[in-house]
Amino acid sequence: MADSPVPNGNGGAAAQPDDFTPTLNALAQYAKDLSFENPNAPRSLQPQQQGPQINIQVNVNARQLAEEDFEVDLRLEGDAKIGAEVLFAFELTYAGIFRLRNIPQDQMHPAVMIECPRLLFPFARQIIADAVRNGGFPPLYIDPIDFVGLYRQKAAEAQAQGGVA
């Protein structure tokens, strides 16, 4: 009976000392910054002849807090315009604290910069949809983000800057 794993409080068994399985756990999630602007209300809320042009930028940042713990920020900024008139604009920095264990060092950076924001995205997406809806517009459901592609793009940009310097 002493060899039985002890529950960890999440319905699973606690890791045994000889368990070297890679794990990624979200310890906390939170909105660090949220802004929604409806600068031309109530005029912007009137029926429009055409659909707006939606622009969205995505950025991921991370910082190490402890040997196994990282804070990851998913920053989403966007706006909706018809011509030059802004219907609405938003900024959200949604973050999480993640614990990564038994992940090979060469896979640590991709895990932090791809898998962690992938876990945060559905929550950030819902916050933005709710903010836009609460601003008087139909909810904006952002399409899924290719975090692998974003990671590769940022890596290529960093390499190009490093090569130029």
C-alpha cells in the first residue's frame, strides 16, 4: 500500500520521485490589462452599410519566475474600422503562471512560447468577445491563432536582426 500514488487534489495521482514525465501545469491565469474604446458612440452603433475592417495583432512574452515557473503574457490588440472611422478598439494582456517540469532544455523555449499561450488563448478570446458585446457590438470571436507559425516568425525576425547587427 505504501507504493500507491497519493492523490494530488486535482483528481490525478501525485508524481512519484522516479517519475520523469514532462509536465506543464497552469498555476494561475489573470487579466493584467484590459481596455475597450468605443470613441464614436452612439454614431458607431448605428446600422452600417458595410462590414468593418478588423485588425488584430498578437504578441507573446514570457519571463522566468523560478527554476520551473514562468509568467507568459498573451497580448491581443485590435480595432474595427469603416474607412478611417474607428468603431471600436481593444487591448488585452492576459497572463498565466506555468510550471514546466522534466522538459528537455532545448524544448523549454518552444513549450513556453507555443503551448502556454495556446492554453491562454480561449480565455482571452472570450474576454474580448464579451468586451466587444458589452460595448454594443456583436461579439468578436477571434479566429484560432497558429502559435507555432507565430513562434517561427519571431525566431526568423530575431535571427535576421542578429545577422544584421
